[in-house]
Amino acid sequence: MAVMLAVSVVLNIVERTTMQALTQPIAVLLGPVVGAGGIRIGLANVVVMLMLYTYGTKDSFVLLLLRIMIVGQLAIGLFSVPFWTSLVGGILAFFLMLIFKALKGFSIISVSIMGAVGHVIGQIIVAIIFFETIGIIAYMPFMLLIAIPAGIFTGRLAAVLLKTLQPIVEQQSYT
């Protein structure tokens, strides 16, 4: 789990830094709420999904919480607004992924999409609370327009990695 945690932290910080630089012009146009946390694909969520599908609920949830705490300390400021949006969004995303994973007929891509949607809803809830305005909900369609394709991408990536890593995970369970 330590290696997976390290990978998820590095992915999160690299993606955060890269995407903030790339999306700065959008943040200037659309306002501080969109630019506050930056727009990201959610590559670190691929690691959470791999953990969820290979090691189970408890380990993947612990990994999620540890990653958010470490990134909060290293990159965004522990207990800052971006920290809370990450925490609430991550927890809501996780539980939606868990529910849809348990339901029959939903692929890992569908589960990933639901995680992305859950993350957006969590971010909006936190933003409404911190900025004390319901008007922030107007950002939701824009955020979902980005989140759904991002969920598809990260779900496909997780599916490919899961297929590749499955023999290794199975071999480790026998040793």
C-alpha cells in the first residue's frame, strides 16, 4: 500500500501543478471558484480505483484519506478550502464508486464516471458552505462537462492497468 500511496501523491501533485498552469486563463475568465482548486482529470483516482478493485474497500479508503492529508500538507494547505473540497469530494466520490461497483451491470468506467460526478457534487457543497452562496451551483454544469469525460478517461486507464496488474496481484496473494 505504501507504493500505491506514493504513486497517488506524486500523480496528484504533478497533475495539480500542471493543470493549474494550463487552466489559469480559464480561471481568470470564469472566476475564483473554478480556479481555486484547478481543473484536473483525477489521475490519482486511478490508484484508488485499482486499490478498490484489487485490495478492497478498507485499504482503498485509507489510501484515499492518507493521500488527501499528505497532499493537503505538501501542496494545498491542510484545512484550507481546497483541502476541504478535496476531502468532501473524495469521500463522496468514493462512496458513489463503492455503491456502483456493488451494483450489477456497471463497468469500471461507469464506476469512475460516478466517482467524478460525486467529486463535483462534494466540491460544490463545500464551496456553497465556505462562500455562503447557493449561486456557486451555477458552476456545476461546467464542472460536469469536464468531470464526465475525465471519469471516462480515468476509468479506461484503470481498466487497462487492472487487466495488466491482475496477474501480479493474484501471484502476491499466494505468497
